[in-house]
Amino acid sequence: MRVYQCRFRRGAERTVAWIEARGAKVGAWVDLETLDDGGLWEVEAVFDAPLEDRALKEMQRLNRNSLSSLMKNVV
């Protein structure tokens, strides 16, 4: 399945996230489940570099493993 990185707005709030191609249309309203229960977000922009979902998962895994945890540095 293809996913697209999009910019979203909800009132004064803005965020960027990856979503399935079927919702990646400017003006569409989508539920970003991982953020909160505050309601739907409007797709403000769709960026031009789609990924296959498995490639995105691998990229996220690699990025998480390359960043040290803030909690590890708490004394």
C-alpha cells in the first residue's frame, strides 16, 4: 500500500504525518488516530514522494534506533 506525507490543520493546530493514499487529497478530512481524540484533521498539502508502507515502517525503525533516548540521559 502507498502512503504519502501530508500537512494537516485543525483550527490553529498544524502537524505533518504519513497516511494512506486514499486519504491523501487536499481538502479531505481524516482521523489521525495516533495523535488524540480531538476530531478530524483537514489535509492541507500532499507531498510528492510516496512510499510503500513497508518502506516507511523500515525507515521509522531505523530512525528510532539511531536516536538516543532522552530518558537515558536523565541523571
